[in-house]
Amino acid sequence: MVLADGTPVYDRAGDSAGTVAHVLADRQEDIFHGLVLKTSDGHRYASASQVDGIFERGVIISVPAHELKEPSAEATADGDATFAEGLRRAWRWLIQPR
């Protein structure tokens, strides 16, 4: 499924979390890593495990927007290397020239 930038994102309670800024995936390997979201507090990263559902008209995440981590080049995630790598991927996407 193709997910358009600007697609609304909601948490489980139905509250707006922001919009999709970018989908982090390895297309050749068919691996979905997560989403970069544009929120009222800036860009945040929702890992694949935090995404409950992707639909044509919206995305549902398992946590409120204020609990999502900010992308970072020096990301650490309390021993979760996969999550930390996702934060670094999100950071690299944000800083690349467009």
C-alpha cells in the first residue's frame, strides 16, 4: 500500500497525532521500519511496532503523539537497537537535501 505524505495520523483514543511526513521502508527487501510524522511539536518517529493500522484515509498509532521520540543522529533506545536505528534513519531522511 502506498501511503501519501500528509495522511492524518491518530492515536488509539482518536486524537490527532499529526500527519505522515515520510514512510521509512526498504522497498527491495519489503521491510517497513516506521513513519516520520509531522506533529505540532516537530517531527517524531513512530516505529513499525507503534503503528496499529495503515488505512487509505489515516493511520492509527498505539501511543499518544507526545510519547513519540524525536529523530536523532545519536539515538539510543534503552537497549533496543532496532528502535534506535529507526530514529537514526528518520534523522538522516530529515537532514537530506530535497
